[in-house]
Amino acid sequence: MARKGKEVLNALDAAKTQMYHFTAIVIAGMGFFTDAYDLFSISLVTKLLGRIYYHVDGSKKPGTLPPNVAAAVNGVAFCGTLAGQLFFGWLGDKLGRKKVYGITLMVMVLCSLGSGLSFGHSANGVMATLCFFRFWLGFGIGGDYPLSATIMSEYANKKTRGAFIAAVFAMQGFGILAGGIISLIVSSAFDHAFDAPTYEVDPVGSTVPQADYVWRIVLMFGAIPALLTYYWRMKMPETARYTALVARNTKQAASDMSKVLQVDLIVEEEAQSNSNPLSSSNPNSSFGLFSREFARRHGLHLLGTTTTWFLLDIAYYSSNLFQKDIYTAIGWIPAAETMNAIHEVFTVSKAQTLIALCGTVPGYWFTVAFIDILGRFFIQLMGFIFMTIFMFALAIPYDHWRHRENRIGFLIMYSLTMFFANFGPNATTFVVPAEIFPARLRSTCHGISAAAGKAGAIVGAFGFLYAAQSSDSEKTDAGYPPGIGVRNSLLMLGGVNFFGIVFTLLVPESKGKSLEEISREDEEQSGGDAAVEMTAANSGRTVPV
């Protein structure tokens, strides 16, 4: 690497933690707050959608979404997210991180609003509109994954880089929590304003016409946090690593980082400096994603990041999206027919909020606190191990947990499973791909890894809908064939987590190293020399970098 480019990046690696780092966490993190809110809030209102649009006169049970509709509503956003991760990940390396960063946010804003609208009042019209907008909502969310992770990794210093990237991702926990809280507030307000009997007493009257506003308000609220951060996201400069290593404009990189770090980086080229400062005499320095050189250097790394994220998301998203089914199975949520439609939303939201508060949010922030101490590899391995243990501990004595006196124990065990998912692979699978690949392929490789994760989420979302159904045909939800039951589903998820342990062995440790050292870019680049000086903005003194 040319000395000129390297010294600018060294200054970035050695920079003290400043207010701008925390500002970047908030700006990037609010995207993830919105991502989690939008992806998980749908699970709070799917039972309500079934009651409103698929009521069957004379049925002993409230209406539920038909299997194909439920699969589409729950899974279509993941399909969009997978496509967005691949597309925007590639675009982020081609055009730059900043240029496409605002696009993803506006897509999320517009489609969050669109999700609460519908063409007509028929079930088919409403569901088609919902699925259309949720696909494109997912597309925008998908772009946030590689771009936010890459931007944060390239802004951060090497000492606290893991904590900063993990903090961006940890905003997901607050997004899940916010979804539960907003749903609680909206459903509680409507439940008090429009008193309705239970389904057992009056099947038609248990779903008041105003219930149709509840799910729309909950879904549309996701546009607000994204809209509030759009202006600040557009003010963020391009990352120095992209500008210096990919765009190959070291002077501009120094200028941008002067604003970020509140120091003056002065680049003075020597007379004999190469006109292209980061040009390389090494032919391997420009290897592409599908080259032999990439396969030799990073092939196993990419296999490790994709497989672990795929396996993690099968377990994580199936558990999160269908918490309500697990709670119902153990009797923590009353039978649907004993509640009216809006109160059922309140009950499901209360359960998700409690789990988020006790297990999900603390797990994320434990990762933030310890990732630069314990390392990525240790936390990911530990998380998969404990997830495996707790899944099997829930599944094997499942009949024991179903007894009323043991339900609190079940919830504690389930919360611990979610805790170690978040203080574990759910965070580290996001962090590591943003660190271990070369700058020119970093966003693309992160997008590929994240897309593999969403493929796992699709498997979990679609598969668990059917798998979690009771093996007794009389106890299944309307329209569903008998499944393997919650117990066997949990056993399967335990096995998935075990394979996560195995594939974690392919993932390298990146703690305490510069991005160029991890990706071996410092071995690739060679070129002219330059003198780089850094002037402290608050003192005006010029000192060597």
C-alpha cells in the first residue's frame, strides 16, 4: 500500500473515540431500529388480520390466515430483504457507500406507509397490497445491512470497532421492543375505546370494524424513525477507506476524515509520487469475487460467514416470528376464542415485549460490551453452544414445561435462548463480514453473507408455519395440515444450532487488527511515497501521524 494512503488509514485506526463515532452509531442504528420494527411487527398483527379478513360464520375458532397467505405475509419481506442485500451490497462497492445509503432509507419510509394502505376492502386486495409493499420494504431493509455494517467498520478505530458495529446492530433489539410497545399502546387504546365481547360470546361482534385501523397504524409507524434520520444520513461523508482504497483519491479521503475526526489531515505528495497513489505492482491486488485468488484467500471465510448466518437465522427468525405460537402452546396466551380481536393483539404484544426486555435487548448490549474483550470467535461459538443446550433443554422435557406450575421456567429458558442468540451469533455474524474482506469487495461479501442469513430466515418462516402445527389434525390452525408439533420443531432448531458450532470454526478472529491487516490489503498495495501530517483542529499544531 502506498505510504500516503496507508498513513491516512493508520490515523483513522488510531483515532480516539469521539462524538462523531456515536453520531454514526445513531444514524446507522436507526436504520436497523426501523428494520427490526418492520420485520417483526407483522407477527403481532397476523392473528388480527385472520380475524378481520378470514372469518368463517359458524366456526368454533376465530378466522386465521390461510397457510399460503400466512406464508406470503410473513415471508415476502424476507424475500425482498435477500434481494436488497445482494443488490445494494454490490452497488455499495461500485458507487460508494454514501451514494446509495439514502436510497435504502427512502424505500423503507415509502413502503412502511404503503404497508398500511390497501387497494379495496376484499381479503385478496388487502393481502396483495400488503405483500407488494412488504416485499419492497424488505428490499430497502436489505440494503441497510451491508451498507450500515461497512460504513461503521470503515469509520471506526481498530480498538473499539467491534463494539461500534455491534452497537449499530443492537438497535434491532430496541426496534423489536418498540414494535411490542407501540402495538401495546395502540391495541390498549382501541380496546378501551371500543368494548367488544369475546369470540365465544359473539363471534361477529368480537371483531369491531375499528380493529382494521390497529394493524395499519402499527405497520405505518415504522416510517417515522427512518424519516427522522434521512437528513443526517445524507450529511455523512464517504468513508475514507472507500475513497482511498477503491476510488483511489487519498486527498479527498484525508479531507473527509478531517471533518469526521476533528483533526486536519494534510497530504503532501513527494515529487516522485505516482499519479495513482494506490496503484499496485502486484497483479493479485485487483482480484475479483469469482477469482481463484479470492477463493484461496477468502473462500473459506465466505463459506464460514454465509453458513453460520444461514443456520443462525433459521433458528432465530422462526423463534421470533412465532413466539405467539409457542406461548399459546404452553398456555401462557389464552385460547383465541376467549378474547376479542383487539385484546388478542394486546396479549401477544405483551408477551413479545416481555421477552424483548428480558432476553433480546440485554443480549445485544452484552455483545457490545464484550466483543472487543472476548473476541468475535469466542462469543459466536459460546452463543451457538448455549443456544443448542437451551433448545434441547426446552424440547426434550417439553411435556414438563407445559404444566402450569412450570410455565415460568419455560419462559426463563426461552429468554436465555434468545439472550445467547443476541450475545452470540446474531450479532457476530453481522460484525465479522464487515471486517475480514477487502474494501473493494467488503459490501458485496457482507451482502452475500446477509442474504444467506435471510435464506435461513425464509426457511424458518415458511417451515415453522407448518412444522409447529400439532400432529393431531383436530388441534391444528384452520387450513393447516398436521405438523410435527412445537417439541419436535424445537429439537430440529437445536440440531441447526449444533451445526452452527461446527461452521463457526471457519470464521477468523478479527479483534484488535486493522481492516487492511485482516483482509491482507496491506500486502497488496505498493506505490509512491508521501508525507502525511495531522494537525489537531483544536490546537493548530502540526504533528507527524
